[in-house]
Amino acid sequence: MVLQGVHAHYGRSHVLHGIDLALRRGSLLALLGRNGAGKSTTLLSIAGLLKPTGGRVLLDGQPVESQVPEAIARRGIRLVPQGRRVFPSLSVQENLSVAAQARESGRKSWNIERVFELFPQLKPRHRQRAGTLSGGEQQMLAIGRALMGNPEVLLLDEPSEGLAPLIVAEVAEGIARLKAEGLSILLVEQNFKLAMTLADDVVILNTGAVALRGTAAEVQAAPELATAHLSVI
């Protein structure tokens, strides 16, 4: 997936200023920056929930930026939004079932049992209403629901937000397994150390523009550069 010169506005407010990034197939790219830097807006623009006002979003070389969110999801881009947003009145199993989409080719198709293998905590709660789950379990369910659409690209917006360290480690383990299985992942994350343990590549935004890019190893080798664009490391 490639972004070429993507601009986005909220009304008259110009939020993204020509974002360029490339997510390599089967890799994890961490998109970092201070609050308000444009990270979540970038994900929304990719997913079609906020229409870019300029630039291109390419999946397998084909533009998707003008398509509606449902069409973009069918093309293989799935968003796990900040705040999880599971269906609280539906059971765990129902949350997963409503998101199921057949896969035409490629990697092994996702189903409910495969989600339970990734996040075993969900299986004994399969009949439990999602609204009664813990925050960590809801995050696992939100990721599982996105996977049921058999994505080519998974967009994760702040998956560790509000979670206890032990639960963060469990969610991170699941994300690492997904990357190892060849899923392309664009991760927005405030937890710098967590992002560095998962990322192959890093892009840091500052006021809606790319301020720094490199491999995770390059960014870790020059922490003073990242510090200049991040609130806390």
C-alpha cells in the first residue's frame, strides 16, 4: 500500500500536508507523532472515512481514495479504530460473524476458530455480550472482527490505549503473530517502546507532515531525532 501526497481537511482546517508513505507487503509500519500530528486522520483517509482532498492511496497499484469505505474494506483494507467500538449488545461470536467476508485467494481464510486461536481469552466468552468484556478483551475482539474480513492491510489505531501492561503484552503478541503470518500492518501507537518492538519501518508525523522516516533500527540508533518530534519516549 502506498500513499502519494495525501492531503486532508476538516472543514477549513488543513490537517494532512502531502503525506507520502509505503507499507511493504508483510511488514509493519509504525506511524508515530504527538497528539494532533495527523496519525488517526491518516488512517481515516486510507479507510475512506475521511475523503482525501488531494493525493493518491494505492493498493496493489490501484487507486482507492475515491471509493466509499465499504468498497475499500472489500478491497482488503480494514481499520481497527481507536476506542475499539465493538457492538456492545452482541455476543463475541456475533461480533465476529457479522464481519465475516469470504476470501477469494491468497492466505488462509479467517474464521471464528482461527480468531480464538490468536486470542484464546475470547473462546470461553464466545456467548458473552461484548459490552461486558474488559478493555483488553474488547481490543482483541475488535482486531478479530477486522480479521474476519480477510484483509490485505490492517490499520490499527492505538491498540494499547488504556490497557494494563500485561494485557498490552498479550495484544502485542497477537499483532506480532499476524505480521509473522504475512499480514501488512499500519500501526498508530503512542507507546514508543511497544511500536519499536513490532515495527519494521517507522514514519513520524509532525503537524500533518512527515518529519522523519526510516527503519526501526535506524530510528532506535538516533533517539534524539525521534525525541524532537515525540512528546515522550
